[in-house]
Amino acid sequence: MLPLTKEQEAALGLELAVKRQEHADLDAAIEMLTKTGQADQMLLQRLKKRKLALKDRIVQLENILLPDIIA
């Protein structure tokens, strides 16, 4: 993989921060809806699916920004 420029690294770092915040927000929303019982199962399923997709993207970004270095 080619080394990242400072601009690319900054853009990916910003995206990572945004995705982490979205993931935390979704987690809080799912927990609140589950506790109050105000959400139907379809809505909860969609929110959980979106949360999982965010987690996958977070892992991708972390792997790009912090690659494993084999010593």
C-alpha cells in the first residue's frame, strides 16, 4: 500500500472520528428505544444493521491509519 499524504491521513482521521461518533449515537439510540419499548423490531433491526456497517468502516479506517507492523 502506498504511503498516505498528510491531507489523506487527516481526511481519514476525520472520517474515523465522525464514524465513531455516529456509532456511539446509534448505540445510545438503540439502548434507549429498547429500554422504553417504543421501537418496533424492524426499526431496531435497521439501526443495528447500520451500526454494524459503521463498525466495519471504523475497522477499515483503523487498519489504513494504523497498519500492523510485522517486526
